[in-house]
Amino acid sequence: MSRIGKMPVEVPAGVTVTLDGQRVAARGPKGQLEFEVRTPITVGWGGDGGREIVVTRPSDQKDHRALHGLSRALINNIVLGVSQGFSKTLEIVGVGYRAQTRGKGLELRLGYSHNIEYPAPDGISFETPNPTTIVVRGADKQLVGHTAAVIRSFRPPEPYKGKGIRYQGEHVRRKAGKTAGK
């Protein structure tokens, strides 16, 4: 039995979850999300108070085992997303590199001849507590991670001076530059 898949998903107060066949929809203070569970996996209510979602699989086939834990994790992510939300923090390293919010979008100065204007996707908000920090927030974990990856791709960290956009806490392996030899 999958250790992740057999754990029930706790539904916190303030979040309403509707199960309609294979479709799981959650609504909470941070928004609403839905997920379509693949067919061999079944989803139902469990626990005594009806505040837990239980994910079950029909057999121990390899693909059923794989989908079991995945489905439970994705359902847990939408429940957490509509109740608490997710965030990723990016750090900008480099002289003259900075970011600021413009309306719902983001304006980045990354050493190019032009500024980069990045509009916020639906369900995503940006914060810039200081000019070298970007916080990406949203209810959908996958969309938050994808948006942060797109912003990082505008100027990934380079290995010689370490300049660029990196995730908070990311370690960039540095290389030694050329040495003058005779």
C-alpha cells in the first residue's frame, strides 16, 4: 500500500470540497481549484465527521500504485492551495538588476538593452518587498512553480560571477575563471 496514498486528506474549516464522480473541486478563501482523477482511482469521503477525503485503488498493479499516491498528493495540493496558498521567493543578484511590480505585472531590469514586462497569469500575484526580491503567490502549486521558473529563465544564474535570478536558498556552483598562464 502506498504510504502517501493511504493517508486521508484533511479538509480544514472554511474549505468546501465537492466530489462529483472523478472530479474533485475545492473552494476556499484563496480561490477555487478542481482536479479530474484518472479512472482506476476512486475518491470518497472517509472519517467519522466527513471532513476527510480517502483515495483508493482497485488493485496492486504498478500503474494503479503510481496513480494512487499521485492522485492523493494532487488533491492535497488543491485543498492546501485554496486554504493557505503557495509562494516561491526569487532573489536577484547583480549590479543594477532589479524588479518592481507594475499594476498586476512585473517589470524586470536585468542588464539587457530593454526592460522585461511580465504580466501576471490568472491566479498569480507578485510582491517585491525590496528591489532584489520577488515573491510569487497563488493557490495553484503547479502554476506558482511554473511562473517562478519562467521568471528565473529571463536571466538564470551564471557560474562565474553568480549573477542572475535564483530561487531563495538555491546554491549556485561557481567556476574558476581563466588563469593567465605562460
